[in-house]
Amino acid sequence: MKGIEYGPKINKEITLNEKTTKGEIKSLVSTMGNKIILNFYDAFHNLHPTEKPWALGDSGAFTDVRIDNEKIKVKRGNHGWMDKEWFEISKTELIDIIFKSRNFNGGKMRIESRVARKI
């Protein structure tokens, strides 16, 4: 963006597995700022009731989460498709989705950030 000088990009992995508590996820989501994107795999997105979820599989959706004007926005995609727009979900819904999918993320989720140093 013209007139903005960015700092180094941060790309950090966070443990996400069966030991991860809903409280830990709530704490993470509650401290997200508008310069952070959280990435995780929603194993249950559009999953047919007769199907079982797979770790990082074909049936779920790779999900990016950001804060925009104090609202949680999500964008999903997998194997050639991606949402065209960011859409809003509630904090409770996001926490529930991450918690439900915590065993299907290869043991981690990622936080990306690129902080503006000078405007």
C-alpha cells in the first residue's frame, strides 16, 4: 500500500490437536487483531452426514480468518474453489468450528501477520 512501510512478515505455527482446549482457542480468537490472519482446516465444512472427516482432506475447507472493523470474517477454499467474498461469522461459531476440527489439522494451525512499521 502506498505510503505504508511494512515490517517483516510473521508466519507462526500453533499446536492444534486433541489436547487443545476450547478455552485456549477462545483466548487466541479473543486476542486477534486486524493485522493477523489465522489459517486452519475446517474438516466438517460441507461434509455429508454419512461421511467421516479426513485430516487435510478433499471434503473440508482450508479457512482464513481475519478481523475487519471488529467483525470476524472468513474465507474458505479447497481443490480449485474459493469463496469470492469474505463473510462474517460469530466468535462462538468460529471457536466451535476450530475446536471441532482440531484433530484434523495435522497437529497445527498458522498465524500470519505483517505489521505496519511506518505510515
